[in-house]
Amino acid sequence: MIRRLLFAIALAAPLGAQATLPDTGTVRFDVEGVRIIHRQTENNLVVANLYLLGGVQLATAGTAGLETMLLEVTERGTRKYPGEELRRAMARTGSGIGVAPGNDWTMYGLRTTTEHLDSTWSIYMDRLLHPTLARADFEFVRENRVAGIGQRVDSPDALLEHLADSVAFAGHPYGLSAVGTTQSLSAISHEQLVTFHREQMVTSRMLLVVVGNIPRAKLQAMVRTSLGTLARGNYRWRAPAAGATRPGSSVHLEPRRLPTNYILGWYEGPAADHPDVPALRVASAILSGRLFAEVRSRRNLTYAVEARFRDQAITSGGLYVTTTRPDTTIALMRAEVRNLQTYTIPTENLAPLIQQFLTEYFLDNETSGAQADFLARGELYRGDYRAAERFVADLRAVTGEDVQRVARQYMKGLRFAYVGNPSQVNRFRMMSF
């Protein structure tokens, strides 16, 4: 984990070792209303990530998870590849198509090679443009998804994540589940699925990021004859409103008989394009390192503790821990937050921490798929994919005063979810953040 390594300053790389994403040519252009970012590479791996914008902003409590379920139903047959023929055709290529739901978009991605690009692109696009969406397939997928989501209660961490989002972002779009709930998925009808596909598969909702060794002219032709045939629509990407979560701390206790207790709390950060974001990233990383050193290494109260930073249109930060002594652990975590808010770290001491963060961050993001996500976040969150290239400079500009200021401004009013033995924790102490 990146943040767990940050407390070990002595392990940091030399400041002069600049971590960068390899870029042999990245351009942005439109084809028939489809916005495209293309990063040219020299290897034979091709990644195409289609970001269907909107995410949970397009959903209600009764339709959460609809788009993810739709894309899963498309795997069961298309006009050109009916039924099992689709799976057999994909198997022959050794390629993969995946779906990753999120708060701000649903990512529909292709992983293939230059050798199999033409054949896999045909399947990839036929699933999106011409799925059969048979009622029997819909009912099969819906039943499986409802059963899968229902098993969330059997995993303490999965249940904790769901409850924490519901509590922290109640009344905000981020309070909805991108994968849905048993209630929403059970209520979605076949007619709703078909209507959503007909009305929402429009090019104004799409950002296509391709990382691979493909001539631009070939990529343009591929898009023109596939996505380019769709209606443009009138969707316009907007981040959800900031400052919409209710103020003040809160705690939701979920009683479970478990060997340990699971705790996760979130606070709302600034919008992703706000100048405070780099400082909050650094502050979160420093806090995570301190929590690891104090709560795990020195006190041996847990095997898992961290301060989280969530990179989305409206950023957020969190505290996570599993422990058999929640009161003691929460008190220590609160003390570390207070220290970050009270004492100013000398700016010169931040340099090795930031370098370590950058080194680990780019090691974790060196794959083609991660590069595509990196470019998409720059384009959507900051208005220009080239903003991603300023990531290093923005972090290096953070000062000790910046860290203290953002800790004071944002690291407060945490809203916690707690899964475990409620008799072992004082909820009012948890509300003192």
C-alpha cells in the first residue's frame, strides 16, 4: 500500500528521480461527436476504455445499478454474435471485455492485442450497439446480480463500504450504489433496461481513451463506423454539487458477531479541480503513514489501518481500521488527526515523502489501463487531459502550511459506519472528529 510506506522516509527515492508516465504521443480529437484521447505506444497491447458519463447522477434509489446490469446482459448475445457465439468468439482471441461501475461513470473496457484488434473491436462494439437484450437473459442476469449483492452482508468489508457511503453521502448522488442494491435491482424491469439502452447510448455521454499502437487514421475509421453511428444526444458532463452532504459527525452501528470490528468514516473534500486537492492528497498520505506507525507498528492494535483519499469529481477522505479495541484505536486516530491540524511540518521535510508517494503512485499506474484512467480523470475532472501531466509539479508545490490548512479545513465531521460489537465502542467518542 502506498500510504503505509510513506512513514519510512529513509526509504524514499532521491528527489531528482522524476516519476513520469511514458508518453510517445497523446492527442485529443473528435469523431462524429465522440470525444477521443489517444496515447500512442510501441508495444502490441491495446486498451480501449469507453467512459459512459453520469454514473450515479443518472440513477435514483429505484434504478441504482441499471447500467451495470445492462452491460452484463449484453454479454449474453448480440445481433452479430447471438448467444454462445459471442463467448466463443471472444475466447478465440484471448482478449477481455470488462465493466467497472463508478460514481461518475461506468467504464466499459477492452483489452486486446494489435493482432486481434479488428475482431475484438467488432464484438466490443456489437455488444454496446446491438445487444439482443432478450427478456430471458435479463431475468437470468438480474437474478444472479440480486443474489450476488445480497451476499454483501456476508463480507464485513463489503458491508462496511456500502454502509459508509450510504451514511456519509445520504441525500447526495454519491450515497447511491453504482452496482445497485437488492431492492433496486429487483425492481428494475426489462422495459426499463431496453429504454435506458435506447435513450442513453448517445455520443455526448461518451469519452473514449485508447492506449496502444494504432495509427490515428485507423482509430478514426473504427470509431466512425461504430460509435459514430449513434445519436449525439444532449448530455453534458457536470460534477455533482460540492458541500451537499449534511454537516457534523454521525455514526451508524451495524451489530455483527465477528472476531474483530470494522470501522470506516468519510469526510467530504473539495471538487477535483480545486487547488486544495494536491495538498489534501499529501496530507492523507502523511496521516496514513502516521496511523500505520502508531496504531499498527507501535501499539499492535490492528493489521489494517489507513487514511484514504478518494479521487472523484467531489473528492473525499476517510479513516479505516479493523480492531478488537475500537475505543483505544479511535482515540489514537483522533490524536493523529489533531497533530496534523495543530503542528506545521517543515516544508523541506515533505520532499522525500512526496517523492516516495510519486514513485509508488506511478508504479501502481504504469499499466495501459491505469494510464487511460489517468488521462480520463484529467480530461473530465480538470477539463484537459494534459492536466494529468501537471500532477507531479502540483504535488511538489505543496508546503507544510498547506498540509496543516487542509487538515483543519476538511478532516472533520467524519460520518462513520461500524460493523461489529457495539458494546465495545462509545459512539459519542467517534463523533468527536
